[in-house]
Amino acid sequence: MQELLRDARIRRLLLANTCSAVGTGITVFAVPWLLVQQPGVSTAYRWATVGTILALFVAAPYYGAWVDAHSRKSALLLGELWSAASSVLLAGLGFALDGFGTGPLVAAYFAGMLYYTLHYPAKFALIQQTFDRSQYQSLIGLLEIQG
């Protein structure tokens, strides 16, 4: 473990993983909590969840093939760009509308879940490509513990 932590790339990966976990945690817990606090929104949240699951179920195999055919680093950076752009856009919308209604919260939930689902295959593919096979199992275990 100590040898892993001497590698600056792994320390950067752990820092990025921490930032990602915080953002994902907000999306996975806070946005649904805000949704269910609004009166009469439980049906909208249910269908948003079903729609998100179906969309990701359909898109995931195509995305996996795309990651395999392209740069893993580019795939990971595109996911981060998606996350940043959707967060800034939705936060700006919330400030402009002086709050978040059901629509923007459902959009934030979908954007966050899309990021979460597409981030992990790209991250693990990049780790497999970047690090030695002997480090892979320990590194993945470290990332799982950290997450």
C-alpha cells in the first residue's frame, strides 16, 4: 500500500476520486431528498428514476464499446466536462429562476446519474491502461475503500 501511495499519479487519482465521490453523493442523496420534499412529486420522481434506468441500460453497452475504441483519458475527461457543464447550467438555471422546481431537479438527477454511470467504466479502463497489472488489484481495492 505504501508503495502505491508513493506514485504521484495514484495520489492524483485518489484526490480526483474524492472530489467525484462528494459530487456524486450530493446528486444521489440530496437531489432525491429535495424532490420528495415537494408536494405531489413522488410520481415524477418515480418516473424520472425509471426513465433514467432505462436510458442508461440502453446506452451503457454502446458507451462501453465507444470507450474501448477511443482514448480512455478522453472518455474520462468528456465525462468530467459533462458533469461540470451540466452542474453549471443547472445551478445557473436555479439562480435565474430563484429556486429549483421539479423539472430542474429531475434534470439534475438524470445528469448526475448519467455521469456516475459513465464515469466508472472509463475510470477503470484508464486505470487498466495506465498502471501495471501487479498494481491494479491493490489500486482498485484502495479506490473501493475510499469510495
